[in-house]
Amino acid sequence: MSETFLFQGPPGELLDERGLSKLRWRCRRGLLENDLLIERFFDRYAAKLTVGQARGLHALMDLADNDLLDLLLSRKEIGDGANRMETSEVLEMLRAGRIGDRGQLAG
């Protein structure tokens, strides 16, 4: 799949509909827990997602499901990388939808 939508426009520019659709497809995961948090992320932020945030989310999707879940549940932190700032920003947005103390999605 072509990821050219990630390199079109400055990081602060809103992601277009086609780019958003491709990103949603790229974010499909094998673990239900990851899928729930990612879906909640899109419910909250899809309309205002920027190109830079899309790059950060795309970088997170390169992780294995269990590694991603560890990040989402704050069991691990992200290491240094070229797009660490964009990835960290999106990770915090994703963590905002994680499971609360009573077993319900935080909201």
C-alpha cells in the first residue's frame, strides 16, 4: 500500500478523507483490546487528525500487537526515533481511551 498521504503537506495540516480512510485500514489489529482503543481514537479525533499525527499513528502500527498494547497500557514507553514527538503525541491521545479501573473504557 502506498503511504504517500503521510508525506503530503506540512505536519499541522489536516489529513484528507482518502488519507484517513487508508490510515483506518492500516490500523486494523489482531488484538481486540488494541482495536477498541484505536476505534475510540478515531471516534474522537478523526475529524481533526493532522498529517503529523497520522505519521505518528502509522509508526505505532509497525509494532507487534503485544508491544502496542504494552505502550497503550503504559507498561512500556517509546524509545528514541526519528518521529518520536509525533508518535508520543498520538500515543497520549490513544491512552486517553484506555480501560478504566472498573473495566470500562475511560471516557
